[in-house]
Amino acid sequence: MEFFTNLHKILKAKEPSEKIELFEEFYKNYKDNKLEFDRSLTAEIFETPSYESICKIVPATTLSKRASLSTKKGKARLIHSIVHIEYSAIDLALDHAYRFSDMPKSYYDDWLEVAEDEIRHFLMLEKILKNLGYSYGDFPVHSFLFDVSQKSLDLLTRMATIPRYLEASGLDSNPLVIEKLKRIDDEDSKEIIKALEIILEEEIDHVKKGNRWFLWACNKHKVDKSDYFDIVQRVLPGAKKKKSYVNIKSRKRAGFSCEEIEIISTKPCPD
């Protein structure tokens, strides 16, 4: 098996079950050192996300507001949006590995490990969604994460924009969702909270991996790490916008400095 060719096949798989099955075989061969690294073709810039055949894709601005979390449908809408993020994150991690050749083996170790985590998160949340009476694809989705990934095609921009900015934003939003669910305090909410707490803890490590390879790319390209927000803003204008809540503790664990945190936080960052 050739590493990049097979990653391309996994990325193009249209059904979650097919993608997961292909990845499991691929990852086993990778860990057993049975793959060859011999890229002969340029990495493809994908025009459409792999989930286009199972989800109705609409502009993010047109998505319906979530219903009350006190109803099963409201919880299902919430979980569906997070399931979609986790499914997108599978492809993001795989694309990190697929798109950049001639990297240290530890780079591929990191992002394939992240892909495995994201698959587990997806399956965990998909089960909750099904218990609520719904399936992935029952609600419209946006393609924002995919779109950004295909606009960040060099390693420095990719690591800054996807794991270190967008995934780090999930560290901020996750606790807010948990607090809303705690106020409802029913069995479905408790199950969702348990899943979100697992995801929050593991996503810290994912962002930390992004931080590691962002710094690696900065060093390779002689870029000062203080240029971080300028790099992100080239893809995502408004990246420096202040937030009402920033998960300072989790961001610091993931590798953010207080100087960076205070650019987007309305509160000071304790050293």
C-alpha cells in the first residue's frame, strides 16, 4: 500500500462507514510499517466535501436557529451540528497527512492519531443522535471547515488556521454548550454532557499537536510565531475579534501564550 494514494482514497469515500472501514485497515498497516511513501502525483485540491452525497449543504448564514434544548428535536439539532464538525474533522486530520509530503514521521503519527480520535468522537455522537431518533444527514449543514481547509494549502497557514484557530475555538464553545445542558438536567442532556467532556479533553491535545507543527513550520520558514494572527487573518478576516468567553485554561494547556489569548479575550490571562 502506498501512503498518499490510500489517504486520497479514504478522503474521497462518500459514506461514513466506508471511510471508517478504509481508515481502520490503512491505520493498521501504517502502525505495522507496511506502507510505502512514494508520492508521484500532486495532492488534489478538492472541489467538494466527501459528505456532499449524504448532507444537504447550505450557506452557514441560512441555517435554521437551533430549537430549544429541552426538546428531543432541539437536542438532535445540536448533536447533528457537532456530529458534522467531528465528521469534517476526520477529513481535516487525514488531509493534514495527505497534503504535506516529506514531513517527519512524527507528523503523520500525530494526525493519524487525531483522525482515529475524531472517528471515535463521531461514532459516539452518532449513537446519541440515533437514540434521539435522527441520523447524520437529517439536517442541513455548512461546508465552512472544508472550504477553509482548501484555502490553506501550505503547512504554515494550515496549522495556524485549522487546528490552532478553528479547532481551538471549539475549546471555547464546548463549555458554553455544557452549561446550557446542565440547566436542563435530563437524562439525554447528561449523556450529551458526558460525550462533550470527553471531546473537550481530547481536543486540547489536538490543538496542542497543531501548535507543535505550527512552531515547526515557523522555524522552517523563518517566520516569527508572533505573526500567528496575521497568518490566520489572510484566510479568516476578523480572527482578532474579541470573544466574550475564552477557555483560557484549556488554551494554555494546548500551547497558547497569554499574549495571544489576551488579543481575543475580554478578560486578562493569569500567568
